[in-house]
Amino acid sequence: ASLPAHERALVERRQFLLGPSYRLFYKEPLHLVRGEGVWLYDQNGKPYLDAYNNVPSVGHCHPRVVEAVSRQAATLNTHTRYLDDALLDYSERLLATLPAELSRVMYTCSGSEAVDLALRIACFHTGGTGIIITENAYHGTTRTTAEISPSLGEAMPLGQHVVTVPAPDTYRRAEADIGEAMARDVRAAIAFLTRRGIKPAAFIADGIFSTDGIFSEPAGFLQKTLDAVHAAGALYIADEVQPGFGRLGDGMWGFARHGIVPDIAVMGKPMGNGMPIAAAAMKPAVQEEFGQKIRYFNTFGANHVSIAAASAVLSVIGDEDLVDNAKRSGAAMLAGLRSLQECDERIGDVRGSGLFIGVEFVKDRTTREPNGTLASDVINDMRRRGVLISAAGPAGNILKIRPPLPFSTENAGHFLDVLGSVLSDLP
Ligand code: PMP
């Protein structure tokens, strides 16, 4: 209601032109016109500290990415059916960040397409169709990936061949060994599929379980699940769209924290700092026959401009030490959030790794009943005070803190000050 007239008109035009599937953030939607580093600016020049956006991973409008994209756009931009050094140079650099077993890469324009391709390859390779996912997973917008995305809500039908397992929720589940608990659930899902005559093709999970509520600890817990998946002859697909490219502050990849080597790793969002590029890296043995029998061409995937962006992103991550920065700033943020938790009963749990952190609000620390209303109030009040975040988890009660990687310890300090004052003003 307190929106200025122009912004009110924008909301109405959006509803008319784009329809109701397009949701906006915030009770008072934001109208952003510029970004730089970890800062975003609205139409009045008001700055907002971005503690949410993971796509502009090396910072909004990073000058090296902008320069690489502009130079390449002014030189050549075609597809992957001509010979080209830059595509292969980038592929070698990217694969060098992954375990040696993952030595082949295929490119797409979006994470959804990359997941879709990974599923096609897994089904082709195993001869199966069954897919195992977590209960509140999100894997994309295509028909096949939406069918494995229960977080889209109850109106989104899951595929007949899809089985869910509970998230590795270390806050709410009683099992002492969450890795064993998850592997047991996956074995049960495999048995369920098999009894119905469905051969399991793949287990796929986001390495930080972001829509499930952000679960990354303890490192190593995914090993037993990987073993269970392999014992059934299925493939393990690591969806690195969220944790990938250094966000967890502990190497480049979420699965690597767990000491596992997946059969296929899918990556996207931060890969091009906003340019549409995504990929699936895989073991050659998994892809070979698929590749021989089925032609693959993705018109825009890995075009020259996208590769220039992705290549600049890799350079900046290394040159600016962004993985270490994510570790340092993330640790400062976690420590600050834990001191807020000590004197605020409403914060049930604080967890995460690097610059991917969740703060869980509960109505009561004993029952752990989720408090989604409080999370929503905090997010909207922080937006009014110039700090941007969002919510995660099936009940929307978990603050999702996931800033661009150059987020400094000073930025973390500012974030904590604003969160502290918002919490003390809310009943
Ligand atoms: N997998 C995960 C874990 C994601 O978070 C997303 C995007 N939110 C996707 C896949 C799909 O990526 P895209 O939106 O680029 O298609």
C-alpha cells in the first residue's frame, strides 16, 4: 500500500503481462536499477546490502566479467559447432577444479536444462527410470525437472517414477547418525521402486539441501547414501547449482565436503555471474554410449560470450581468494548469529557453511514449531532497513543468507546489526 505510484503501476503491468506465476519478493516490492559488488540500488539511489543473491557470485557487475563479456560480444558470438580454443581452455580449467573422475563436460543455458540432461544420461546409461529426491527438493523448470521439484507445491504433480526421502534435517530428526539415517531412507526408496517394477536410475540432491532447509553438516554424511545408490546400480547426481563455485568456503564443490565423487555434477547459477551458462560434468563411462548414439547440440549453450563470462568468473574466484573469503565471512556471520540466538528464544537453530547460512525461527524451542510469520516479518523489515535476504524450508521459517562471495566481515557486521535491531523491534 505504501508503494510509490510508478512502482504500483509496474506491479499492475507485471500482473497483466506476465500473469500470476511470476511472484515478487517483499510486501513492498523492490525496484532495483543498479548493482555493484555486494550492493544494489533502487530507483531513488537507496543502497541495499545484498545478502541473498548467489548468481552475481563474484559481485554485481564485476568489472572483469563486464569487460570480458563486452569484448567478446564485440568480437564473435556463435555456437559450439565450430572449432574454438576458448571453449576447450575453459573446459580444462573447469574440470581441473573437479575430481579427476569427472573428466567430461556438457553445456546448457540453465540449471534446469543441465539437470534434465543429467537425468536423460542417467536413464540411458542405467536403463532405469526411477528417480530418488528429497521431500522439498527443487531441481528446475522443465517438465522433467519440475516433476522432481516438490517444493513447487502440492499442485505440481511428481512423476510416477519419483520417490522422495526426508531431508537430512539435523535440527528436527532424532537419529544420531544422519548419514546412516539418510542412506536407510534411500535404500527403502530403492526397494519401493523395485517392488513396483521400476528400475532406479538416479538419486539427485542439492549438496546443501537449500529448499529443504539448508543442511550441510556434518561434512561426510552423504558417503553412505552414495554407496546405497551405487549398490542399486543407479547414478548419484550432485546438483551443485546452489553450493557450487566455492560458496561453502571449503573448496569449490558441495559434494567434495562430503568426500564423495558423484557420477554427474550439475552446475549453473553462479557459473557466469548472470550470463546464462550451466553444465553437467560427468564420468566419461556414463556418457560414452549416450554420446555415440544421440547427437547433442544446444544453440546458446556455451556460446562465446557465455564462455568469456564463465572464464572471467573462474579467474576472479582465484585471484580474489573468494573461497577463503566465503569461509572467513561465513564464520563471522555464524558466530554473530549464534550470539543473537543465545539471547533470543525465537531463534531455534543457526546452521550452514561458508556463505550459505540458515536461521530457523520457532514458536517454542521445545516443540520446535516453525514460525514462518516471524521469518517473513524479519525479511520485510530488513528490506526496509536496506538489507536483502529471503526464506527457505517447507514452512518458510528459515532465513536464507546467501550473499555474493566478496561479502566481507564488515558486511557481516552490518548485517548482524540490522538483524539485531529488527529482532528487538519485533514482538
Ligand atoms: N537445481 C537447483 C538446486 C536450483 O536451486 C535451481 C535454481 N533455483 C535449479 C536446479 C534450476 O536452475 P535454473 O533456474 O538455472 O534453471
